[in-house]
Amino acid sequence: MSDVQSILRVYRKAAEANLRTPGRVGCVVHIGEPTGCPGDDVVVSADLHGHRVNLGRILKYADLEAQPRRHLVLQEVCHGGPFYPGTRACMSHLMLEDVARLKVQYPDRVHFLLSNHELAELIELAIVKGNRMLNLQFRFGMEQQYGEAAEEIRAAACEFIRSCPLAIRLSNRIWVSHSAPADLDLEAFDAEVFSRPLRNPDLVRGGAAFRLVWGRDFRQENADAFARLVDADLLVHGHEPCETGYCVPNTRQLVLDSSKSPACCLHVPLGAPPVMGELLRGLRFL
């Protein structure tokens, strides 16, 4: 059995680091701006869902130790990947621990975005795929590894998840979040969620954070409305499976998928202009 107290300390330190990240205002981390977190470039990954090989490739490419002014954005690691041998117990909780350790190791330069599968763990919202209850398999994984300590570790993991930012704003007017709310051109959205701490009503169905991470609306009108709302020119998201590792559903949005093969991450120099063609030059296949 792993050192339970060590894991609890990591989650607690990672949650503290999330809330103290330089350049964090409310639920948004500002990178490269005069009052934000300093940096030269950013590597952005999308959904990983327990895909440890791709996470390793992303970390190798980002090379944070050798690039002290580079930032790394990660998202959605829960639910997916291998099972514990002979069981249907999901091992992806170990990747969530890895992300927390990375945040502790690089507190100013690693940013883990709140995503819909992590939010589902936080609010205990059941997700069923392929007749499999992903949340239940995730809990079984924790129980397989930690036995009676599983619930205590899960509670610490949820505090870490709750502390995560909703978005990253880059100084070259690029906005990174797990997704964008649907029907923004038709329905009001509480944009104050970005400038203040998260509240419980934000997290449940219909709440602002819930709408952000669960939204799937790739119409040009919706993307334009969200870009205006957050004062950005380009939007970078995950959340949507992409057969080629990425897709460009409209002139504003670039959607990344880091969980399969082919899979992508994105390298964004902060001096690059916010033009889609230039952004696409930063795609890196894993």
C-alpha cells in the first residue's frame, strides 16, 4: 500500500499551490501579461483519460526542467486507461496524483484545468460510457490501492479538483479552457465565475462552471459570443474526441485531443500573433 499520508500532503499542497498561483485572478490564471505569471511559451494538452504514454510524451516535450520560463497546461486525466489486473478497477486516479505532484514540483508553471470528468468526481455526477459506470470504476481503483484510506484520499483529491482554475489567459489574446458554454448567443452566462472563487451553485447542472466544462457547441456564432465574453481572439479547448488529434470547427476554436492515437498537444510562444494559421503551427503530434 502506498504512503497514505504522503499522498494526502501532496493533494493539500497542490490545492494550496493552485490558489496561490502567480497571475491567478478568481478562477483564471493570466500568463505573460504585465501583472500575470511571467513566461515565454506554453504547452497545452487536452483530455488524457489515463493515457500514461501520452502524458509521458507531453512531459518530455515540455521539458520543464530545462525550460524555466515554459508553462504546461493539463486537463482531464480521470476515467480511462488501464484497469488493475484481473479487475474493472480504474487506475486513472494515479494520474491525478501525478498531476498534483507536478503542481507541487512546478507550482508557478503547471496548471491543471477543471474539466467535466473531474467535476463529475467532485459533485458525484454519474458518467456512463459503453455500459460502464466510470465513477464507480474510479472509486474501485482507489479502494484497490488504498483500502480503508480510499475515502480520505478521495476527499483530498476533490479539494484539489475544486481549487483548479477554469481557464488560462495568454498575453497574446488566446484563451484556454476545457470547453465553452453552449447557446451563448441565445442564453445569458454568468461570466463573473471567472473573476471570483467558485461557489457550490457554479458546480451543479445549470451552474456557470458546469456549463463551461460540459458545453459542446461549435457553431461560429457561439464561438464568437464566447470570444467576446472573455475578450479573446482565439479559443483552445479539449473535451471533444478528434479522429486526427485536433479539429478546427470554426475560425475561433482549436480543439485538441491528447488521449488517443493520433493525439496532439500545442506549443504556443507568447509572442505569436493570435491568428489561427499561426496557432496551428504549434501542433505537436504525440
